[in-house]
Amino acid sequence: MKELLLLRHAKAKRIEEFEDKDRPLKKRGKRDSKNIGIWLKKQNLLPDVLLSSTAKRAIDTARIVHQELNVKDLVIQKNDQLYATNVEQFRAILAVCPEDVKRVLLVGHNPELEDFLIYLVGKATLPDVEKLLPTAALVRLSISENTMWRDLNEQCAQFLSMTYAKSLLD
């Protein structure tokens, strides 16, 4: 089985204070990122590949999670196409992952992450909540071992879980 972890960036400062791409994390966002990283490590959900949007809030989220994971040889792969993207761009970005990669952690933005999630699993299999991916929400998806990263198609994944940073204790 392969896994795709989708993580929405953590809580960032308001857009009135900064250009959208330059918005840094709030104190809560830093705490939530740390808690997600700690949780991933405790669950032994260590990624082989860590992809992040180049927006400051996404990179900051990825860096904090990365620090908590403490995985040797894991580098954050920054990709500008993960900022303001679409389903086809997500697919193209993941298509270049080597086939021996078992787990990918992708840090991005809404509404694009939600659109990609719905594409991969179908809306009917997702929790019925007001806001599917609030900040620092982590979705865990399984993908058949036989499915190549380049072959991610509509409803090819299975929804495993949703973890909200705000539900994790410090």
C-alpha cells in the first residue's frame, strides 16, 4: 500500500498585513504544525517525500513538521506549482515521484487541496463537516500498491483518516 498525506498549511497572519504568498504563521500555527509533526512521528507515519507550496505559510508549516519528524535524508521539496494549483497540476507533480516511494506528505492550500481530495476519493466517502480542511488538517489516504504515482485518477484512493491539529494536545 502507498499513502498520500495531504496537509493544509497551519494558521497564518491575516492577508491585510502581508501579501498572500508572504503570510507567516501565527503563534497558533507554529504550535499546530509542531503537534502535527509530533503526531506523525508517534504514529510512525514518516514520509519518503515531503512536498510543499512555496508560500511562506506552507513552507513554515513544512519546516516545523520536518523538524519534528527528524527523518534522515528527508528534504522539503518546494514547488511553486503547489500554490494556486488545480487537480491536474497535483497529478503532474506527484507523477514524478519514484515508484518505490511509499508515502508522500504534501503541504498546500485550500480550496485546491479539498478539490484534489474529493477527486481522489469521492465526496461520499468524506466526513460530513462544515469545513473539510481547516488549517493544519491532515488527511491520510491509501493508494493501491499497483497504482503508480503517475496514474492517480479519480476515486483511486481510499480515505483512511482526518486529523485536526486543534484536537491534538501540546
